[in-house]
Amino acid sequence: MVDRLVRLGHQVIVLDDLSTGNLERLNPSAEPLYGSVADVDAVVSATEGAEVVFHTAAWARIERSIADPVGTHQVNVTGTLNVLRAAQVNGVSRMINSSSSSVYGDQPTHLMREDMAPNPKSPYALQKLMGEQYADLFARLFGMSVVSLRYFNVYGHGQPSQGAYSLVIPRFLRMREEGNPLTVYGDGTQTRSYTHVSDVVEANILAATAELPAGEHTVLNIGTGQETSVNDIAAAIGGPVQHIVPNPRREFEEARKAADYSIAQSLIGWEPRVAFADGIKDLLE
């Protein structure tokens, strides 16, 4: 995101507590500020004079939110409230809020639409929904223009491949590199809508520049309409596979999920560009 904004010629300020990253990875043309999204004064100071605020700070793993619902609430809910407040105080023209497809939970169909009633099944999903509700409230109360982007399983370079909260694609890539079989828990048929990080960046840029009215909160799905199973991921990455069964689906895991992105296509002109096979090929090179 920062690299793309810099290439577009924008002055970029990044507020980060470096809890999951380091300054070596930051574009040298961006101005780093050390601070936490949970500190409202730091957020207000960082956003002073900004035209657009991209709120991407979060503890983003469902499992972590179950293990630490209070700590993740502080970042994911209070942090979002702080960003909204800072944007309102500083007269920011638009805020882009990073939300999650996890707010949908189980639905009657696998294709998720924005008009479906949310059904959060984890603290993380509820926290993201609360962030959207705060965004809706601030838009109506203060005439702000806020766009919440519901991401569907973002993947790409730089994701952690180890640890309790690592994701399936980087974990499989590490196993392949180490010469170990790819471990699939359960039958591997559960599906998600895997979305390349470059497509997510493009969605943020389009959401920031689209002609959307002030005083409204817009919610958009950012994901492909393609279902990809864990078995499909293993096949795309290649190498031997071992299934560990039985491994029943956890309470917070949906069996199938894909994105209906037609509203994003209509309102901001976004559609996914990177096919899953091409995204995996890029990670393997």
C-alpha cells in the first residue's frame, strides 16, 4: 500500500507500533511515526493535515481474538474508534476502513453479499463488525465519507509462515521449501475466496478516489467469486500431502465462502485482476 501511494506521488505518513513489522521494510520515501492505534492522541497527531486515512491496523487472526478477546478488542475496536475520531477532528475527506469477510459467518449461500445480515462467530468478526457500525455512526453524525472494505482471505509476499497464527498459504510454502509434506487438517474441502494483496491495494486506491457522497458509510466486498479449497492450494503449491483426520471444523469456521464483488465493481470500478494460479506462481518464484 505504502509503495503504491509513493509511486502515485503522494506524501505518506505511517503510524505503526512495529509489533508485527520493522522499519527496514518501509519505503524510505514514507515518513514513519512510532505509536499505537490504541493511543488516540498519537492517531490524532499522525492524521493532522491528511486528506485520506487508510486504517489497516489490527490484530487480524481469529484464533488470537479467541485467546485474547480483551487485548484484541482494544486494538480492533477502540483503535478503529480512535482513527474515526482523529479523522473527524482533523477534517479528513475520506477514511478507508479495513474490515473482514468474517463478519458474515454462516449464511444460506456460499456467495457473500453486502446486504446479508452479519453473523459473527468469533471475537475478531464481532470486533470488525463493531468497527463498521462505528464507521456508519460517524458518517451520519459528522458528515464523514467512510468506506469499509471487507477483505476475503488476503495472500501475498511477506506473510508469516510460522507460529500459532500463521496462514495456510505461507505455511504450505514453508513446508514445501523444507521438503516436508503439506499437512492438511480434515478433508481439505473447505473453501475460501483468496485475494491477492495487489488487488487489495488497488481496491483501497479506488475507494479513496471514487466519487462517493459525504455523510455515508459504504461497505464493499473485496474478494474473488472463485472458491478455492485447501486441497486446491496444496495442489497449486505442489509436493506430497498428508491429511490429518478426523479434524472436525471448528465452531468459527465456515465450510464455504466466496465474494460477490458486484457492488465494488459498480461503485468504485474494482474487480480482481490476479488469478489464484498466477498469485501462487509468483510466490513460488
